[in-house]
Amino acid sequence: MITSAAFAGKRYAVLGLARSGAAAAETLIASGAQVTVWDRQGEPREAFVGRAQIADPLTCDLTGFDAMVVSPGVPLNSHPITERARQFGVPIVGDIELFAQARAELPPHQVVGITGTNGKSTTTALVAHILSEAGRPVRMGGNIGLPVLAAEPLEPNESGAGVYVLELSSYQIDLTRSLACEVAALLNISPDHLDRYDGLESYAFSKSRLFAMQGSGQLAIFGTGDPLTRAFRDAAQERRGADRVRSIDMGRHAGQQHLWPSLQGPHNLENAAAAIAIVEELGVTEAQWGPAVGRFGGLPHRMERLGEYRGILFVNDSKATNPASAAPALAAFPPDNAIHGGTPRIHWIVGGLPKEDGLGECAQYLGNVACAYTVGESGPRFAELLDGEVPVEASEMICEATRRALASARAGDVILLSPACASFDQFRDYEKRGDHFRTVVGVLTGNRLEAGMQKR
């Protein structure tokens, strides 16, 4: 794990002992800090008995504490810990800020920070993949589900310094004050998590703080697909000059995308172009990144091709938890004149716990949908929105939706789980939802899926 003498002798409270919180507590304890931990579940607390004080920071005396470390999942706009910390004058930080404070003692390294509403997981994984293929020491961390503090410190090798590649949500950036990334990228901004922010502009400002923490000589990369991201790019250019600000150049790579089987669709062109811009800044050449991008296998639950059965392709896009994230999946499978004379071929499983009302960006791709199968809490609302636009079958559960879709689909069609909603009405998280879909597909096909070779 990563440790630092900067934490020795200081007092910290850690609220929330899931992956990032537990890793933060372990780092602080190993660094010689006095640590108080708490989680509303008893089992995570048991791992720290005898090594840390077990106490709820909402009720214990916080006088003299140096920081309150909270999970990104704690809603600072509504959780009482925010006022409690303010009363005692204790700053609230997250594990990424602890990593930033520990950097001075790490071997020579670089940090890449990637944020955006959509595409950041794929871009993060692709950057790490390219760097690994180029021989660079690399670690992924952050919102992608791997606590960066739990990783062993990277040592340089003959190919260069180690690189920590961090996927950063707005929640994590909110809890960070001093992370100066050698390369920072903002892919896009669209409405999301507005229950935590006072509107879209407040959410966007949270993302933009990643660049405010950079030094003037560090590189900032921006998408160009929405007005807010372009506005932040323009502001960055005024502050630090055009040579330290770049726009994601999708046009440069459009002719290469057919060589990247796991990176199809316009959203993945943006992801790949962003990743290439990042690794080039770190010294990776086209001779290195070209083959590496073609070998990238993609991420579970994000446009994950499960395979084909009777010529029908199954795609798990459970990570699409809002309409803006689901729209690229719908765009990736347009009608094909060689398949059913160009008729729509997507059997779309949609619904869950809604983050917003309406179809959003999905509306422009309904011409690609052969039938929609609505599920979950938002199922009736999606059925209402889609009525008259595409055929709709109200299914309620993913297993029923998949069964109906398989009964209707023909060779060349795509059965796509891209819910455009959160999972919490029926599942713990989008990963459990995607795993359930994979299991259902296996049962319905008798586990006879073949590697998908359809035109992408």
C-alpha cells in the first residue's frame, strides 16, 4: 500500500469503510496516524478492532482532528457530517486527496486524471492498457473501483517513470484539494447526479476543479461535444496558453476506428482519441499505441459483447445509468442494408431507477430500435415515452425482457441491455445488474454463446 510520513502523529476520522474508505484507513494506520473509523454496517468495523478507535464521528468529539476522510458516496449536500465537521473546524477530504499528499514521498511518477459524465472508465482503462503495452509501470485507480492507496508504489523502469491513471468522479474531485495531474482530461458534461448539486452548472464546476489544481505547465485535454466542456477549454486556454491545452481530435482517428473492434460507435471514438492524446503527452509513440488500441478488450458492463447465439448478438451495457450514457450504445448498431434490408435491429432493454425524466439523447437513435422492453421502476414511464415511436413490450424484470427479446430477434439483430437508469430499484449496483443479465443470457441460450463476429 501507499504510506507517507506526512500522516504520522496526526488524527483522522474515516467515515465509510467500503473499498476506498478501508484503503484510506489502512494507509493512515500504517503511516502512524491516530485513526477513528466508522461504518453503519458492523462487519467492516470489525476489521479495525484493536487497530483504530471505533466511533461514530457524528457523536464523538472531533476536537483536534486533522481531517475527516469520507467516501465519495456520502452526499455532502445533505449528510449531517458536513455540518458536524464545520462545527469542529475539521476539513473533509477523500482518499484521492490523501494520495495527493503522499506523492512527495513516492518514487518518480506521473499522474493522469480523467473525468467526464460518460466514457471515463473506458478511457482510463484504455490509457492504462496502452501504457502497459508500451512497457511503462502503470496503476489504475479511483472511480474505476480500485483504491489507489491500496496499490504498491510504482518504481520507474527502463521505459520511464510509473504512471497512476485515475478515473475521477465529481464526488472525488469535491473531496480533493491538491492533486496536480501531469495530464488531466474532461471528456464531456451532461446532466447527471443533480441530486447532489444545485443544477448542471454547479455539477460542471465540480468537474472543472481538476484543472484548477494543475500547474500552468501541465497538460489539459478537453472534449468538444458540448458547450460546457468547450467553455472550460476556452477558459483554460486564456489562463495557460494554447500549447498546454488540447481538444480531443476525433477527426484524426476516424479512419482508424475500424481497426479497434472493442471501440466502436462515436462515443468510443472520443474515448480512444482522448486516450491517444494522453499517452502521446507521456511519450508513447503511434508505433506503440496503434497496435495496443487494437488489442484493447473493453470493460465489463460497458458495451460488453457477451457473444452470439443463432446469429443474435448480446451486449451488456449495464453501466449506462443515464440517457446520455445509453445513447452511444443505440448509435453503435444502426440498420444494415445487408441485414434484413436495413430494418432496425436493436432489441433494447431499458429502465430501472430514473435519474431524469425523458429520453434525452436516446431520442435521436430510436430509428435503430426494433423493439423496446421496459423494466424496473421507470418501465411504465419509458413505455409512455416510447409509445408510437417504437414497438414496446412491458416486461418489468430483465429475465422476462431478455426472454421476449430472444423470441423476437432474428440473426443479425442485437439484444442490448442499456438501461439509461440507475440499478438501485432491483440491484445493488450496475455490476450486479450486468452480472444478472449475463446469467440470464447463459440460461436462455443453454450457455452456447459464440464469440460475436458481427459487423460493428
